[in-house]
Amino acid sequence: MDDNWLTEADLEQMQRLGIPQWEVERQLALFEKKNVSVELHRPCTLGDGILGVDAELERVCVDAYTKGLKKGRFIKFVPASGAATRMFQDLFPVLGESPVPDLSHIRAAAEAGDEAARRVQTFFDNARRFAFFEAWREAVSRLGADLEEDLRAGKIDRALKGLLTAEGLDLGRLPKALIPFHRYEDGPRTALEEHLAEAARIVCLPNGVCPVHFTVSPEHERRFLEHIAAVRPRHEALWDCAFQITLSEQSTATDTLAVGEDNRPFRDASGRLVFRPAGHGALLYNLNRLKGDLVFIKNIDNVVPDYLKPETIRWKKILGGFTILMQERIHRQIKALRTRLSSETVEQVRRFVQTTFWGSTCAIGGALIAQRDLLLHVLNRPLRVCGMVRNVGEPGGGPFWAWDREGRLTCQIVEKAQVNMADPRQRAVWERATHFNPVDLVCAVRDPEGNPYDLLRYRDPDAVIITKKSLEGRPLKALELPGLWNGSMALWNTVFVEVPSITFNPVKTVLDLLRPEHQPRDTGDGS
């Protein structure tokens, strides 16, 4: 495409967003590219890409974690930009009906095989078990109704209005971080509060300071700040710490251009180019600006009540300690290569790289100095240690041996949308996966001298997912970056560690809050 498609107004729009022209042109080229898929070689399995932890390794890891914690090396990073719309996606269509059906109609549809109606029925049948029930009841009361009386009568119009709209709790448009997830004797806790409770046990410094970083969307920042101000005193008193909470927004400079079905730039009714948020892969910029040392990363919705936290904390310590041990080994190898150039040293480091990071024979040729420089290039980069759980049918990406853009077979976290499922061989590799990614990782993001890596150098900018959307009734195609832990970390050194499934308890829909892992321990009904 020639440059004539760009107008002065386009250039001004791009400048306001912070998106350079060359980046827009690169994105347009990606739409034209026929294959943006990841090439899978084989699944990572226990003993082949995934490490098991025995009692002795756990002891050593926890000791290393404890020493690192005393040095104040850890921080917790929580992607929390998303709204809770998906959590309540079955309820919004019911609210949109005119008139809103009563529960008898919902039950009849469920009995007739309507799965969405069955989920709506389950929600209302278990309404009192949700941690937000009391606040919901108060919101409906402000609308002049009694929630419990309405539910007994099978009327749900005011119940839905009090739950989902700005006249009530507006839960469907709140960030998921601010949704009450769990009940306690002293009141409900939101997902954000559960992350504070977890952080107090894993990243609290010797001086009592507990550093936690949340990514937020601009439209939700005020509500985040208000909520943090309201709950912070309670949790600082409860955990005897001082939270150092920081927030960052996803930059508009990471937005991507939308195109029409002909791969030409899509324009809205006013003639303006349409740019869309690129997904949470763009949060690499936020992580890069953090300039941390050892960073725990975990999704906002993967939390549990206090009585289930001990096992989560145990494995956080194991992963954190293992990251320190692996980083120390890498730094020793780098130091050896820099201080003594010999065939013995190069061979020793080559074996380390082969057995730790590469999934095929590590054949390095050329002069000795060239071999050394290649090994330094491979080792001197960010490290991530990722927990992996047994595949039990949960949605999400998984661990695979895959070819990276440098032509090496390395451990990668791959989403299904990144795989060419039309290729029978690739589909077969995908379907043999034994583990999946719960987003439970520790990142070591400083070099041997203690300087922060520029994380943008170690991503695969071509690792994108093309999705079909619509705007103003017209179809469009959008570029989305795979998750922060996919293409954005494609060139990191990676180690996968098997962790138990009890450490993974995501809340993707509101009905997930009815699972035993999200209910009080002593009573199954939340009373």
C-alpha cells in the first residue's frame, strides 16, 4: 500500500496516540501475511520441558526465596485492566429483553434445553451464596424494592437492574478487581483485596513495606483509588504491613490499527482511523517501566479465600526461590564465559544451555570466540519460571516446545489461536498437551550487573492474533497481541515447573464463584 492513504488528520491522530507511522505500516503488513502461527514441535511434559519438584528441591528453593525476600527483591504485578462484562454475560441479554421475563419463563427455557437459561436459573437459585448479595440487596432497596421478596415471587427485572446498571452496583461494568469474591466474618473481600492478602505473605519486605502493582484502565482508575483508600487500612492492620500500591495504565501507543475485510485501514463514520487496544500482551510496556528485580505475576481473578491460601503461598515460595537459583546459575555461566575463554568452559556452558533451555541438540560451530559470544547472547536475557498445572479441560494456553524467531527450539506458552489448527500435524501436537498455563510466574528482569533489561528487545513483535470484530454494523479485523506471557516473552529464557491444580482457581464467569474453592469453608451455602 502506498503512502497516499494517510491524511494530515491521520498523522495528527497517530501523533496524539503516540503511534509512529512505521508501526502502523508494520501492522498493515501483518494483516497481509498469510501465516502468523506458532510452529509447535511437541508438548512440554513432565521430564521433557516441565520440571517436577521433590522435597529436597522444595527445601532449597524456599531457603533461596527467604534470603531473597530479606534483600527486598520481590514485587507483585497484577494485570487488572479488564472489566467484569464476561462474568455476567448471560445476564445482560435477559436484562435487555422487553419485558424482562420472570423466573418461571427462565426455568421453562432451561428445562427445554436452553443452556444460557440454565445458567441464569443457577445464578438466581444461588443468589444468597454470592459475596455481593448484601450489597445487591441494598442496591435493590434503593430502587424501592425488596430483593428477597422479588426473588421469591420470581421477579428479576429490578434484581438485574440493581446488579448490572449504574442505578445499582453496576457490577458488569466494574473492573473485575473490584467485584466482591469471597465472604468473611468481617465482610466480603474483592479480588483486589485477596491479592493484597496474598502479597502480604509473599512480597512483604523486612521493613514491613509490601510492594504491589496493578494495571488499570483509565476509565476505572478513580474507582480503583477510592476502593484502595477504603480497604487499605483494614488490610494493613490485618497483615501488619504497609502496602506500597502503584497503578499504571495501558498506553494508547500500544493500540493497533483495525482494517476492513480487504486489509485496508478501517475508518469510522466520521472518516477517522480506528485503533483498538491490543490486548494484555501490551502490558509488557507496563512491566518494562516497573524496572523491578524479581516479579510475581498472576491474573486478577485467580484468588482463593484465606483457608486455601497456604498451598498457594507454599508454591509461590518454591517458584520464587527456584527463579533465584536459576538466575544465579545463569549469572555464574556468564561470568565464566567472560573471565576464561577455553574450550572446556564453552563446552560446560553449552551443556547447561542444552539441558536447561533448548529442546534439540545445541550444536555450536565456528571459532571459539564466536561460540562464546553466541552463548552469552543466549544466556544474557530475562528469565521466567512458570507454574504449569495438569490439563483438566480449563480454557487457556499451554506449554510447548516451539521454534522461536531466532530459529531455536525453546519452551513457549502458546494460545490455541496462535496455532494453525487446519494443519493436522499441528492439531495433533496441540491435542497431546498434558498441562496448561494458569498464569503463575516469576520473572527475573535484571542482568548480572543488576541493571534492568529492556524487555521490549525480547518479544516477538510478529506474534499476533487476528480477530474478527464489528463496528457500526460493519465487519473489521483487529490485531491482538497474545498474552503478556506469550509473544511478549517469546525470547526470554523459560523454565516450566509443575504446580498442583489447587493453586489455580480462576473466576471467568460469576458461576465460578459457586465452586467450593470460592465458598466459605464451614458452610457450603455461604450463610
